Amino acid sequence: MYSKVNELEDFTKENLELKWKEFLTRLDDRPNLQSTLSKVPKLKDDFQLYLEIDNSIQSDVISTIKPELVSFLRKELKNSKIELVIKVTDEIKNRIIYTDDDKFDEMVKKNPSLKILKQKFNLDFGEV
């Protein structure tokens, strides 16, 4: 664990991104973790790194390597104040559409005229 308390070098977003991706190369044997960490965190005030992830399962996986990751970044970027904050986003990115009715509703959102067309020609999603 890297713990030089007084090291406080500034670093750029580009430097952070470079070192972040360098750390990911260490995870070649763990593709799921690589994928989870593929998004570079945002650099906030006081060297706080905010990483937004999709769910709590990803958070649990990241927590297993978080000390190693933070230590690596502190050492490589020469800054002992770096902290990684993980935020689980609550929004649903892409809802999976299964039924024909769901597909049609999504299409109507993009082109409301389809609903009129379906009604006018009395179209239905019956058996073929």
C-alpha cells in the first residue's frame, strides 16, 4: 500500500486517464472487472475521483481491488490525497424490449403516425 503522506503533485485529466488505463492492463485475466472500470472517473476538487457505475454488484467487485487501484494511482501520479468515490447510478440505461407491443410502443415514441396507421388499417400483432 502506497502511503507517502506529503506527496501532493498536481495531475491532469489526461495523466489520470493514462494511468487508469495502465492499471486496466493488469486486469487482463478479469475481463468483467476491466469492463466495469473502462470508464475513467471524473476528477473533482481535492483529488477526489468519482466513478459512476450501473449497479451495486459492480461496486462489490470494485471494492475487492479498490485499495490496490488507489495505491497504484497515488504512487504513479505522486499524490497521496487521491481518493476513489464510487457512485451507483439509479437510472435504467436501456430497457430490454421483449414483446411486440413493447416494440411498437417504442416505435410510436419515435414516430407517432404509426399509431394512426395501425388504427386506420386495423392492424394487430396476431399469430402468423
